[in-house]
Amino acid sequence: MIRDNNFSTYTLNKEGMKANAVFYPSEKLPSLPITTPFTFPFKIDKVCLSLDKMGWWNPLGGHTELGENWEEALIREADEEAGVEIKSIKVVGYVKIDHMPGSKTKGYPKTSILPITVSEINNYYQNWDSMETKDRGLFSFDVAVELLNKRTDNNQMSEIFSYIISNNKNE
């Protein structure tokens, strides 16, 4: 389903948890709880993605830990998931998560956001030991779109990445 902001809604339906996820372009984040930040880290004309255990290629990111702000979580997760040191994190939007009535929230707030950012790769460690993911790679933008299109998220992450590359060409 395409919304007024021209981005598709993805309905998460997993283990009794049901929520709608919608991307909103913005350089500022609303005052809502943040559970999971994501970044598309760039190195010249390539982007780093990680392959999760479900077989999906993803931007880097993950849950915040106790006492950690979302930027610290993003830096830690980039290192853990892909052996990448990032810098120059810039917000380009957020995914708003709204749990549906009667949904199991598993401790998540009823409404939260997932910051979507871009960043620069400061260091791409050659001797990286995969712990959280199956693989990682630096991909051309076209290949990254193809990989993101294989996800079963109603092409949401592919739309977000396409928005990012079309709106950040001069940076």
C-alpha cells in the first residue's frame, strides 16, 4: 500500500506481534522512543550491507542497549555486524512503528521510531570475524537495490535506499 508520502507500508506480523511500519523522510527525529537505529554506510560509490541469518541483506544497525544512545548503538552494531567503523552519521528519515490493537509488543512501546541514517565508512576491517551476521559486502548502488528488493518487506527498505541515493547525490 502506498501512503500519501509515497512510501509503502510494511506490516510486520511475527510471533503474535503485529505492527505497521512507514518511512518518513526527515532530517530531524520526532520525540518518540527509539528502539533500533539503521545506517547505510558509504565508501565512495559503494554501500555496505550485511546478510542476516534469515537471508536478508540489510543496512547496518540494531537494538540499543541499556545506557546507550542510538548513535552509540549504531556505531557498535556497525562494528559487530560488518566489521565497519563509521563516522559522519546523518539522519535522512525514520520508520514509524505503530503496534496494532491486541498485538503482543514484547516490551516495545506502542509507537516507536527506527532512525534511518547515512554514514561514511572510516575503516572496513579486512580481518572481521562474523558473529551476528552471515556475511557483509560493499555493493554498487544498483546491486544494493537488487539485494534489497529480495526482502519480503513490501520493498520498503529498497524504497528507502532508492530515496537516499536519489536525494544525496551531491554529498
